[in-house]
Amino acid sequence: MSRVEPAIPTATQNPENFVPKRGRSEPLDIRDLPNRALPTTSLDLGAERENDIILSDEQMLRKDYLDALAFAEEPVTIVLHRSREKFPPTHHAFYVNGQAEWVPVGKRHTLKRKFVEGIVRAQTIDFRTESYQIEGNEDAATVNQIMPSFSTPYSFEVLEDKNPNGRAWLEKLRREN
């Protein structure tokens, strides 16, 4: 059986002369399309907006980031409450960026704020499944509804936080979770 060459050139046969066809109409050439006229504005907002423009340098941009890092390194004193397990652990390990902090259970302990954030953000998820059929239809398939339940595995109390913004920070973290 012999192979028949296609009548329309393809990009692999002759890429420099290839013009794609659109159905039965003439080939589309972008050079034939009219240029779009851009609207012109005569308003000069530079004088009106001059006070709105704030020029910032690298030092100013880094200040917020450095302040957040310094805030995360501040000491906070907490007490980690005992869990309801039969044989609860005496210490819990919390890790932030590869650094570990072992916190004793039931004792006053001072640690950096970033570890307190890790304790607050730690969550466990339990799932409960309910099965039911649609009322009035005995031949209907069984419907399974999965309901997740989020909880924090660690209960703790802040005993001392010298930063006046610490309480608001902790309340915001707890609302986010």
C-alpha cells in the first residue's frame, strides 16, 4: 500500500511557508488585521496624587518582617495541662523550623513565642460517619455523610507575656483555628 501525501502543507513539511487555514475561508494573516486604537486621556493625575505616593526603600520594607521575627523570638511563660490519657506523657516536643522545644507537662516553662504558635496551631481531626436512607423511598441507596471534628490536642495557659500585644495575638491565633 502506498502512502498518499496530504494536499495541505503542514508545519513539519515546510514551516516557513505554513499558513493555517480556518475552514473553507481564506488563510488568516495577522498583518492584515487593523491596529487597535488605544484611548488617550488628557488628565494629569500626577499633581493630585503626589501626596498619596510613598516611596519606600529596602530598609522600610524589611522593617515589618524584622519586627515580626523579633516578636516570634520573645519569651512567653506557659503551663501545659495534663491530658486525659491513662498514662499521659510528662513532656511534649514542639518543632519550629528544625528547632525542638521540650515542654514539661504541669510545670511552669518559658519558651519562645514561635513555639506557642505551634502549640495553638496543632490540631487533630476525628471523623464520624452517619449512614441513612432518604425518607419515603425504601429502594434508595444508602447515603454516607462524613463529618470531621477538629480539636486541639494540647491545653495550656499563658502565665506571663510581657509584650502588651501578646494577648491580642494569641486571641487572633485561636480564632483562626
